[in-house]
Amino acid sequence: MSNTGLSTIAALVLAIAAVPAGADQITDIKTEAGEKFFHKECYRCHSVDADRDSYGPLLTGVVGRRAGAQDGYPYSEALAQAGFVWTPGALKAWMMDNDGFLPRTKMRHVGIADPTVLDFIVSYLGSISD
Ligand code: HEC
């Protein structure tokens, strides 16, 4: 991770520690951190704007959506036929080891091991799924 990323997280952690934050504030901070990690790890392949084409499927609305169900996207057979719903847990397992979670998809291997980062990104994906 870049130093900028680390210092951003350090600043966010300090913000969490300094304010007697309510649950909403903590969610906001997690979502903001998650957006940064999303931009670093996912954004080059995934759009969050229906007007912007991307190599991977649009991820707005992904939390709670059936896998392989974004209209018009040419999914691999593996994802098109997967049949499960993207819960926060499934998304974390996918980001930890997508090939292990569901083999033979078109997504290059992504391996995010840090549970905090996974939690942040899921929080961000949830915020664009309402
Ligand atoms: C190098 C490009 C690339 C990167 C980086 C990438 N993805 Fe993907 N992703 C894809 C492609 C391509 C697919 C479609 C796979 C298929 O159809 O087999 C996909 C599929 C997905 C799906 C399934 C969506 C659906 O509609 O079922 C999710 C969820 C997902 N990616 C999340 C992520 C997240 C979160 C990250 C960042 C941690 C990420 N991806 C990083 C290319 C990428």
C-alpha cells in the first residue's frame, strides 16, 4: 500500500478515536475509507456509474443482487450460472480469493487479506447499493 493510503487510514483511525462517534459516523468513515480502497483495487475494471463502460460489471446495487445478473453484461458461464446472492460475506470471500471462491470466472485474481480493508470496501459497496 502507498504511504498516502496508509496516512489516510491513520488519519481516519485518529478521527474515530478523537470523536465520541455514533454508529452513523463510524459507518460514514468506513464508507469513505472503503471508497478509497475501491478506487485503488477495483475501479480500473469496475464502474459505479451506468454511463461509464467498464471491463467488469457495474457494481452499483451489487449488495443483495444475484451473481451474474447485471443487465447486458457478458458474464463468464461460471458467474452467469452461479445462482447465489452477493451478501457482505460472499463479497468478502470473493475479494479474499475470487478464484478459490468461484473458479473459472473472467476476473483476474484479487487477494485482499486484511479484514479491515474488506470491511471498508463492503461498507462502500453497501452505500452504492441502496
Ligand atoms: C483486472 C480487472 C478487475 C479487477 C481489478 C477487479 N475486478 Fe471484479 N470483475 C472483473 C470482471 C471481468 C468480472 C466479470 C467476471 C465474469 O464474468 O466471469 C468481475 C466480476 C466481479 C463481481 C461479480 C459481479 C456480478 O454482477 O455478479 C464482483 C462482485 C466484483 N467483480 C467485485 C470486485 C471488487 C470488489 C474488486 C476490488 C476489490 C474487483 N472486483 C476487482 C474484473 C475485475
